[in-house]
Amino acid sequence: TWTTEAFVEEAIREVRARVGDKRVLLALSGGVDSSTLAFLLHQAIGDQLTCMFIDQGFMRKYEPERLVKLFKEQFHINVEYINARDRFLAQMTGVTDPEEKRKRIGREFIRVFEEESKRLGPFDYLAQGTLYPDVIESADTNVDPKTGERVAVKIKSHHNVGGLPDDLCFKLVEPLRRLFKDEVRKVGRSVGLPEEIVNRHPFPGPGLAIRILEEVTAEKLNILRDADYIVRQEINQRGLYHDFWQAFAVLLPVRSVGVMGDQRTYAHPIVLRLISSEDGMTADWSRVPYDLLETISNRIVNEVEGVNRVVYDITSKPPGTIEWE
Ligand code: XMP
């Protein structure tokens, strides 16, 4: 019978046997999979593990700081923080098409990853938080006929990344490859990952860049980050975080007329997307109390400059999608 403890013990043994005294690189996103993997590997090989955290500038308010602090200061895991905000933002200039945004972010991620892994390296192994469903999805990658382990390098597809250049050659370490998501959470808990990460809402790889409709600018990122932060504050304060599959704000490019004091305003609307779902494939908008909507709306309009209207998205998936881009 499968137990989390037995799995962790066996995984640690396997990783140690495979890696020996070599160095392992891990691209840390802060999501459940890569975080669980980082904690597991840290237990197995300690400082032979280097986590690379690339800040593309599209994360939620305070997230990069919190993540680095948690991993480095609280758990003493090797994390290299890479501030790549400017170059990702430069990639967004003039881009309005959602898929083009994803493509450019994915490409830039590869470039940064390549440069930084050369600078920090050499590394013999690349650790990936590949799960069982990912393995099935990309069954084509090279498999070692003896061990059955995947040896080719391919970054997880949901990072929206095509693959690494041929000259960047790593052997793979994928200890989560036989697990489903709920099992990963159990493993995460068992290796000491804090509950706030174990049970965190899904967050898309391209982040806020696909929640700012049309062109992404520094100014719009600041507006959305502040509005999104208020949404989370109010939800957390009421203890409602786990009532939602995801809960976030979207910034629209249109402007509408409003009034503030005796001044006419002409500014952007924020959309609230508060949804419940089992798996993200279908979703429903949440029937939240009006006073929650009222507080969020008042706070955003009063506290976030550049926003003068808040609307609530009452579209299910299907026919809507969870994200707006
Ligand atoms: P949609 O918008 O398709 O989203 O209903 C379904 C789930 O997928 C997430 N999502 C993404 N995750 N990269 C990601 O890593 C992406 O480009 C992306 N687009 C959507 C979305 O947040 C939801 O959980």
C-alpha cells in the first residue's frame, strides 16, 4: 500500500543514489510542484541543490519577496533570485495578442534560464516537478531503456516553454513523476512545506501579463497588483480563501467615466473573477455575499489610482474561460 512516508523515504534514497555528489538545478516557480520538489531535494542532497527563481515581474504583490524569504531565511534552501523584470516587460511592448504574450514570455524564460544556468553552473542534473499526467502527455521524450527514466530535457509544458536548446544538456531528476496532484500535496506536507504553499490557488505561468488585457505596461502592472492585493486581503480576512478555486482581478484596457469628489474621472475598470471549480476544466462564478463585493469595490476605487469602476464576472466555464486571455 502507498503511504506518503514510504514514498518520501524511497524518493530520497533514489535521488541520492542517482545524483551522488553532483549538483542539481531546479527552476522554482513557487507553485506546489516545484516547491514540494525543492523541499524533497533539500532533504535528500542539501546544498547540492540550487533553486533558480526567475522573477519575470508578473507575479502578485509581495510574492517574489515572500517566496525568497521563506525558502532562504526560514528553510535555508539555496535560492538564486534572478530579477528579470525589465527584459520581460520589454518583450511586452506593443503586444496585444494573448498567445503572442505567452510565446514571448516562454521564449524569454528559456533565454534567462540558459544564461543564468551557465553563470551559476555547471550543473549535471536538472530537477523538474513533472507529475504523472505530464509524463503521459509528453511520452515522446527519450527514455532510458534500462531504467525507464526519462533522460531528455524538456521543461514542463504548462510553463509555456517549448524546450531547452540542445547545447544545454542536463540529466533529469523527476521524483514526482508517478504522482497525481493530490499526492504531491501530501508529499509536500510530509517534507515540511508550509500549508500556505501546499494549498495555494493555481496561478498561471505568464501571471499578471494575461490578466492585463491588450498591452502590458509597468503602470498597468502596478494598478493590477494593487487591486489584486485588495481582493486577496478581503478574502483572507473573512477566512474565505479555500472557498475559491481561484480569486483574482483583471484589468481592462477600456476606460469609462466616473466621478470622484467634484472631479470627473476617466479610468479603467477592474473585473473580479471569483470562481469555484473541482479541476479547472469547468468552473462556476461564486455566489459571494454582497458586502464582500461592496468592500472590495469601495476599496479598489478609493485606494487604487487609475481605477474608477469594479465589475463582477458572472460567467461560468464553459462558455467563459477562467482567465480573460
Ligand atoms: P482557462 O482560462 O483556460 O484556465 O479556463 C484554466 C486554468 O489554467 C490556468 N491557465 C494557465 N496556466 N499558463 C499556466 O500555467 C497559462 O498560460 C495558463 N492559462 C490559463 C488558469 O489560471 C486556470 O487555473
